[in-house]
Amino acid sequence: MTQAETPAPAPERAPIDWVATILRQTVQERRLTKEYLAGAEFQKAKGIINGFSNRVSISNYWDVLSALGRAASVSKPAEAEVLPLIRHLLSFGLGEHQPLSDGDDRYYLAKALELTADAAVSKLALDEVAREDFGEKARSVWVSIALSAAQTKSDLLVEINQRLARVADSEKMSSDNLARRIRRVAAALIDPLIVSDLQSGAAYGASLRRFFAGIFGRQGPEDRSLREEFCSDALSYAQRIVRLNFAAGSDPALYLMVGDLREWWSPASPPSVYELKARQLAGAGVEALYFFARQGVKNEPLREALALCCGEAALRNIAQSTVASDPSLDERLAHWLVRGTEISERRTTEAIEQINSQRLDEHIARLLVAATGHDANPRSLSAAVDRIDDLLPDEARTFKAYVGKLEQILQWTDAICRARSLEIHGVRGEEVQFDPSVHVGDTKLVVGSVVRIVTPGVVKTAAGRPPQQILKAEVSV
């Protein structure tokens, strides 16, 4: 029989069953070429699929979608031919999902659905991320589909957490089986989540905390070795997330997860390797705490969470090493970073001079901002005076004198600011990502959200030291 001839389906086999079988055979035998796609056999298969007008009459709906996904994976020409057929089948609605028994079939089903942008497909992907048992190959595709449809990383984790909880309840999972399921989900989910361009979202840290610890409640895996492996994996994932995502690294909820996992060992203590990883995670968190301190911000909730993560003594040792590497850090902030308390007041002459110097910088910074505003432009005022000179000569002479004084004031302001090493930071109207360490605005603003600078800030620069924020920029949405 030649390729152009179409083998008639066996009498006992429905045409749609023949389509799924012939597509698999063609891929397996490496016959899915451009010539085959243009031949009678493939055209016959297309005609059978396009002949259906509803889903009910397709007994092997999911099997056919999987076979089409397998065919689409061969080449771009095959994908171009198969994609309209997949969309045609999806136009009937997915209906109730019937999991396929073969792992490869489940994988190619996911690949077929990945070719479309459909809300129902995204929902199914979320379900399968939590429901897939051993099909790691398919789960990675479901994760890709779910990520492409999510608004933020936090939103995605909230949906997956809800589904994991429902699956654990419906299948009456033991804590050990739930731990194994979450480890498999994490293996497919965390790396794509880390490198994704999605915004973190307001509850990213809390969602990660629930993913690793919250679904269990206070009772973790009963098997000791499984518990050790699960906790070790969770802290390793958390450390990688913190180092690559500032929003997560500055979220106290992520570090509180360490205490949740530690409770699983109560009344005993977790193994030494667990405490070692907890200290490593806290070390990554101290970097975020130090960043805030450099900007003059004492992030109390973050420090408290880090103390619960590794213990106050360990946190002080980590913070002390960080402070020792930066002698330019303000003494009060350095003391708070290490001790978590305010330094006692020492009214020495040197301390008073330092306070007065800081206050003077703040006053000069406000003068600099005012001097760089649109309404303090001598050229604009001179142009306005020129326009009224003929009509109101006396008033024009008065205003010209004012313009001259303004130019002198601006020159002296510039000289004073250069002597104090003060510079404008930011441009009016510029769009930036909101950072509370350098911006001030509405209390509802979220870290990382896009805002517009209304009034620029001022920084103090010094050779060999990072810029010090004297005046924060005012921003709005």
C-alpha cells in the first residue's frame, strides 16, 4: 500500500479511534513528513476530526488531543497543520477531564493544550500541577501553561496551594504522601517560578510559606528521613529564591516558614544540618536587612522574623560580620542591625555636632529641591518680564531686580550644595519602581510598583562610600 492510499478503518473500530492510532503510528515510524501531511491518509484524518460538531460524540476526546500533541511536536509544518484541529476540538469545551494512563500520552496532551491560550486550559493546568502523581514530564508542561496565564507569582502559588489542599483532602493523603507530592510539585515549579518575569505580588512570601509548610498544619511527615529531606529541600529552595528576588528576601513571612518546619520536630530538636541551612537562609535575609539599613530604614518585622529563623545569637553574629565590612554605616543603624535595640543616647560634643550636621543637610536639601523647581527658573521669569516691559516699565524694572537676586540665590545654593556634597536624585515626571527606602508616597503603594516622581529626592555623596539618602523623593501613581 502506498502512502497516498488511505487504509480503511477496521469495521469494529470507530473512525476517531483510527485517527488517534494512525497519528501515533506515523510519528513512531517517522513518516510525518510534508508529503505525508499533504497525502490522502492525513487529509482523511483531518476530515474525520473536522466532521465533529460536539464533544459528546468523541469517545476518546483526550486520547485524540494527546495524539495531535504528539504529531505537533515533530516539526513546525506538522504543528501548523495540527493546531487548527486542536482548536477545533477545544471549541466544544473541555468538559470533565479523564486522565490518561500512559505517562507519554499525558505529556503530549499537555503539549497539545500548551499551543492554545484558553482560560479553561489554564484552569486544567493548575489542577494537573497538583493532581499529577508521578508524571514529572507532564507536570513541567502544566507548570509552563499555568505560569503563562498567571498575573503574579503570588497568585499562581495561591491557586496551587488551594488545589494541593483539596487533593490532599479528597484523596485522604497521609502526611508522608502529601510531602512526597509537594516535593514533586516543587521540583517542577520552583525553578521556572524563580526565573519567571512575573511580578512577585503582595503575598509572595506568605504563599511560599504555605506551600512548604501551611498545607500540613502543625504535623509534618511522620517518616523521619522523609521529613529531613523535605525540610532540607524547602530551605534550599527558599535560599535560592531570596538571593534572586528582593521582594521575597525582604518578606518576613518566608523566614517564619523556618519556625513552622522546626515545629515538626517538637519536642525534640531538628538535625544540625537543618539549623545550618536555617542560618544560611538568615544570612541571605540579613543582606536585605542591611540594604534597608543603608537607606536609613529599620525594618523591624524583617529582623524579628530573621531572629525566629536562626535564633537571636546566630543573627547577631551574622549581622556583626556584615556591619564590620562597612565602617561607613551609621552607628545607630549598625547597633540596631546587630542588637535589635536603639543605641543609648550619648550627648557628647561629637554626637551633637553630628546631629546638627544631619539636620543642616536636611534643610539645605529642601532648599536645593526648591531651587530646582520649575517656578525657580530665572530664564522663564526674564522672558515674562520682557513681555510686560513696554506696558508696565516700572513694574518690569522691579521684577528684573528680583530676577537678579534669584540668580544670586541659586548660585549660592549650588555652591553650598557642592560644599556639602548634596545632589538631586531623580527627575520630576520620571517613572520608577517604588522603593520605600528612597521614595515616600501613599501608604497603599506596593514595593516594586510603577510610580511617577512628583518631587525629586536628595543624596549625599562621598568618595569611597555609597550615596546617603538625605531627602526621599515624593512619588504618586
